[in-house]
Amino acid sequence: MKIKNILLVGVGGQGTILVSKILSTGLLQAGYDVKMSEIHGMAQRGGSVSTQVRYGEKVHSPIIGIGDADILVSFETMESIRWLEFLKPDGIAVINEHEIPSAPILSGKIAYPKGVIEAISEKVNTKVINAAEISEKLGNTKVMNVVLLGALIKSMNLTDIDWESIIKDLVKDKFVEINIKALNAGMEAV
Amino acid sequence: MKKLLTGNEAIALGAYEAGVHYASAYPGTPSTEILENIAPYKEIVAEWAPNEKVAVESAIGACYAGARSLTAMKHVGLNVAADPFFTMGYTGVNGGMVLISADDPGMHSSQNEQDNRYYARMAKVAMVEPADSQECKDMVIKAIEISEKYDTLVMIRMTTRVCHSKSVVEVGERTEVPIKPYKKDTSKYFIAPAVAKQLHLVVERKLVELEKFSNETDLNFIEWNDKKIGVISSGVAYNYAREVFGDSASYLKIGFSFPLPMEKIKKFAEEVQTLYVIEELEPFMEEQIRAAGINCIGKDKIPNTWELNPDIVEKSLLGTQKPTIDYDKNVAVGRPPTLCAGCPHRGFFYELSKRKNVMITGDIGCYTLGGTEPLNAMDTVVCMGASISMAHGAKKVFEKNNDDKRLVAVIGDSTFFHSGMTSLLDVVYNKSNTVTCILDNRITAMTGHQENPGTGFSLQGDEAQITDIETIVKALGIKHVKTINPLRREAMKEAMDWAFALNEPSVVITRYPCALKKYSEQDIEEFGPIQGICEVDQEICIGCKACARTGCPAIHFQHEIKKSYINEAQCVGCELCMQVCPVKAISKVGV
Ligand SMILES: Cc1ncc(C[n+]2csc(CCOP(=O)(O)OP(=O)(O)O)c2C)c(N)n1
Ligand code: SF4
Ligand code: SF4
Ligand code: SF4
């Protein structure tokens, strides 16, 4: 099997860390060699964040370069285009329709870019999901990240792994049910 | 049992399994989580030191006293600790000792990308370089062994990608070893010139022994494949090489990289047609390999700037590149890091940014962001502790030049404890009329909220004495000191007016907790619980943007309607925006 590369991008505080934790634990349990790389540093202060997960029989490098990702999952709309060059031309882009304005936009200097999703859809296989709306319907916007995990799992054909038991292991008891619902909703949405 | 661990977590596990008794460090990305992950082990005494020099010296003390000891720091931390580090090269150890240097190629969160492998060579201490988390764990155990066997400090050189990447680690058991007896030995531990002279001879002999070990150990291993291409590599660069060349090349993977296994390298070089030396940053191995008369390809093709990745290795050596998507890369608007909503530093910089004819010498911490848009209230950042001493030097020169420019030094609490105190002593001693501002947000925030001597807790959660900054400042000889809440605009302005009017050095301490800090009981008592949020009445708002100019990320200036809006999910109710609004359009709700 060829090594598969997953790139998760978003904004500090969006919960990419939990997603990559669930994801890598599942992949490890499924018998893959897994490497994951995360740059935190300034993440807490609202900067752009990325996590890379690689899996296969034997993974050497913990990071990928441009044109390497099989899938790009963007937790925030504009971040998808910032990181697009890392996606393979025949890869999949999963984009959350959710805008978080950055400092230059907040201050009224620059407008949030329009047409990001359309521009990407023209170039690659793109799946758009409104994870904020889905999680709101489920009753807790905090599980937006796990909705996106569901979309990712479905898109990468990883549905055979027992994700529910992994969520039970990694999430506090009282949040298990809602996270499992979020995961399923994410799978159905793409 | 197999676990997915970061390199830092694996180092902590390795320290535990290796029977380490004592660990001390000062936080710094990408090394911080090493001590944080050692802290839960009750078998190990783990501490935050005020700075790296103190951490290394404490670990040396523990080592001489017979313990297996560990110290860890980011690359620039070793600059601070270089003095004891070099002497340690001469004295060697009693209990085994390892020093972890976490370098930051690519400068993800650093001011330079110095390659600390040169330090090991210069200080004449052994060095290992792990490439993944399993190696991190194994190499701590091995390094302690080497340290005790060869009587040398061992440096473990990591990089950001090794520290922060997760890979599979096999978890083992702790080997408990007794603390060795301490024997007074002035010919070893008392580094007077006469002793040092002898020890220099000893260390040269040790290096010969260590080179022999380097040639024999399987930390340096060969993997034979096709012999047309041979690759010598170390650390994470080895993984990139492995990724690019796969089984089509032979490898000499260097895990023990000082002293280098030159015999092994020679043999390997003889058998391959083309030899690549693939290193991140500087040609540390390449220079030594060339000096030994071996021809190779390295930094003539591979850049010595920024971090490597498989693409760069592929492009530089094979000239090939993966196809990419072609699109307009200018669409994405920048997303620079900002001070959090409710950050106490914001109130301070908002006021400071109004001052004219000042030079503001800054320092390193969250507050460095006060030097970026929209506050722009900082002229310089050099290294931890530099703000106060640089202000001193600059003030002297402006004075000499009859320029009445005011000098404001800005430094955080942790940074003040780290290396600001001696600088302030210089201000007093050599008399410069500077304004030193100590931003005491009651925590070491930048690196992820570590305790420090001012917070009342130790790394392992014990209560500690709270060191009072005002008392220190006065004891150093500063006569004019004020402590204020930086989120109260009037108080901030008054304090600045007061300090600027003085003709002697002054200190303004802004004391208010970081907005992300988990309040201690003492914090709640002093600052009260945080309550309510702020709201804009858009009927009243005149669209002047004053609130947006504070740079609070909870405030969104809505371009289309020319009104401000506060994101209720982000606002913490610090009231700064309320105080800057000229028409009182902002009010507090939910109290
Ligand atoms: C020599 C050195 N050691 C460590 C660091 C990493 N570092 C950067 S800022 C910082 C702490 C800053 O804390 P503080 O001064 O309290 O400011 P805050 O972030 O809380 O505003 C540390 C440890 C560094 N840059 N240089
Ligand atoms: S972490 Fe604390 S000190 Fe740092 S920017 Fe946020 S509120 Fe300010
Ligand atoms: S009160 Fe104003 S300045 Fe403070 S966090 Fe809320 S919006 Fe930001
Ligand atoms: S400062 Fe007041 S008037 Fe000016 S934009 Fe903000 S809310 Fe509106």
C-alpha cells in the first residue's frame, strides 16, 4: 500500500488536536504505521495551524511537502486556499463552510475573500460541508471538529475502523454520545 | 505496549525508564513539554529553573552528587547556559547526565536557527541525534549509559520536527538505580587552572575512546541497498532521505554524531559510487567528512537555510518535483498571531503606543506581539533579558548626543526573573534614566503557561513562595516603583506620565493575569472572578474604529455598515474597548 497523507488545517482553538488524536489512534489500532506532525508555537494566539498525519506500512518522514496530500481537510474556509498547494492535483479537498476573520479583516482593512470554495472546486475534487450548522443542530457547536473527522473518515474509506470505541477512550464520558453523533453526521454529509 | 508519542513525550518516558533522578529546565519551544511530561513521575525530582544556566548548573550539582540527571532547553537556551556547559565538557560526571538541546530549523518560534551540533564539538561532549520518537526514548537510556561509561556529558540534539512529531514507541519499565556515592575530588570537580590543564588532556583521551565507540556502536548503522548512491544522514533529515530514495540507495544513518565514526564513514564511502551527505541546517558532518579527505555532495546542493522536507531533498538532489495545483496564491489574507481577547498586555501597549519621541526596547514573550499591527509599540527585540540593558545603553548614547528621547524597556515577569534582574542592576549602578515596564501577567504565557518564581507553584504542583517583583526592584536600588492594572486606562496613563516626568530610573509593574490563565485561589482573591462581556450599541456607534485599533480579536469592524461588533463567544469582558470608545457605545452586560 502506498503511504497516505492527510493534512488538517484551521485556526488555533478549532480542535484540530483532538481530531488528529482520534484519527492517529484509530489508524494505529488498524495496524498501520503512523506519524503525525503538528506545529503549535503561536497557535494559541489565533494563528493558522496545520496537522499532518501519514499512515501506511512503514512511514519514514513525519511531514509532507507541496503536492503530497491525498486529502486536505480545512476547518475554516480561507485556510483551505492558503494550504492548497500541499494537495495532490487528484486529491480531495474537504472544506468547512465556516469563516473566521483574521486580524487584518477584523480591523476593517481587508475584506474576507469571496469565492474561495468556487475557485478550489474548479481545480480539484471538492466536498463542502457546513459543520457549524450540523453541530448546532446536534446541540453543541464544540463538536464541529468531530463532524469534520466524520467527513474525513468517509472520504478516505476508513469507515471499517471502530471509531466509536476510540472516541469512548479519548473523550470525557458525558461527551461521548454527542461526539459519536457528530462523527456519523459528518460521514453522512459527504 | 505501543503508544503514539511526540519526541518530547518519548524523551520523558526515556528519562523515567533510564532511572533519571533529577531534571531541571527552563521552558522554550520546542523543548517545553519534556519537563512537563517528566513532572508526573514521582520517582524524579523535576523543576522549572529561572533560566537555562541555572537549570544546567542544578543538573550538574545533582550529577556530581551522584544522581542521574537531565536538563533540557531550546537551542538559544544553550547560549545562556554555555558557561557551565563548557566546563562540564572537562569535568565529566558522577551519575550519568544528559543535556537536551532542541533546535528550531525553520524558526517556527525562535529568533534564529543556530545549529547546536557545533556546541557539542566545541565543548568536547558526546552527542546523539534521534530521528523519531522511539529513538528519542532509546537514546536517553543509551546516553545515560554512555555518560557513565565514558565519564562524559551527553548532548541529545533534537529539532522541532523530532520534538513535536508523533510516532510509535514501545513502552518499557523503569530501571531503578541507586544514587552513586559522592566523593570529594578536587582533581575533577574543582576547575582551577591547574586542574583544568590536566582535565583538558583527559578529555582529549576520552574523545579518542568515544570515537572508537562511535565506529562500533549500532547507533551508527549501515543499510545496504543499491550502491550507486550512498547517503549519510542524521536526525529527521534521515527520514526525508529515506522517503526520497527508498530502497534505491544505501544509508549510513548517524545516531551518534559526535565524535563521528570516521572509519565507518570511510568504508561506506569507498563502496558507494556517489556519496550524499544530507543534513538539515549547517554542514556539520560534511565539513568533517571532507576534512578527512572524502569527497561528497552536500551543501553545494542542499540549502543550509530553513528546515528541510522531502521535497527540498528531492528537488536539490534529483532535480524532480511533484505536480501541484496551479492557483492564485494571493487570495488568502494573512492570519498573524494576535494578543488574545482580554490580554492585559493590550491595555499597556495601547497607552504606550500614544507616546511620542520614545525608543521602546522589547523582549521575548507574548508581549512581543505589542510590536506588531495594530499596536506597533516596540522598536527592538534581541534576546531574553535584553530590553532593560539595551534601553540603558541606548539612553546613555542619546544623552551624550543631547537627544532627550525617552527609553522604555518592556519585559515580562518570567523574562525578568530569567535575565532582567542583573540588567536592572546596571541601570541603577550606571545611572540611566530609563522607564522599565515589567508586564506581570502572573504566568509564563508564551510557552504554554508554565509556573515561575512569581506564581506560587512549582512544576510538580507544590506550593512555592511567591517572589514579589516590587521588592526585588526596590532591593536592586530603584527608588521609583508603581504597580498598576494595565486594563485601567486612566491608571496606565497616569503611571506613564509619572515615569516620563522623573529624571531618575523608574519601574512600572503592570500586574494582571493572562486572560488564559487558570486562576489560583490567590488570583481570585486579588483580582476577583471575571464576569460579563461587552456589547456595542450599534445605534450609538459612530464607526470611528478606535475600539478596533486595540487589536482585540473579539472586535469586528463591519466594513459594510461601518459599525463595530463584539463576538460574544470571544469577549472576556476586560473593558478596554469600553474605555477607548469616545461615544460610550460599548457597555458591559451579564454582570
Ligand atoms: C534563552 C531563551 N529561553 C527561552 C525562550 C523561550 N521563551 C520565549 S518567551 C518565554 C517566556 C515569556 O514569559 P513572560 O516573560 O512571562 O511573558 P508572557 O509570555 O507571559 O507575556 C520563553 C520561555 C527564549 N526565547 N529564549
Ligand atoms: S496567552 Fe495570555 S499573555 Fe499571551 S496573548 Fe493570550 S492573554 Fe496575552
Ligand atoms: S471587553 Fe472589549 S477589549 Fe476586552 S475582550 Fe471584550 S471586546 Fe475585547
Ligand atoms: S470605538 Fe465606539 S464608536 Fe468607535 S467604532 Fe468602536 S464602538 Fe463604534
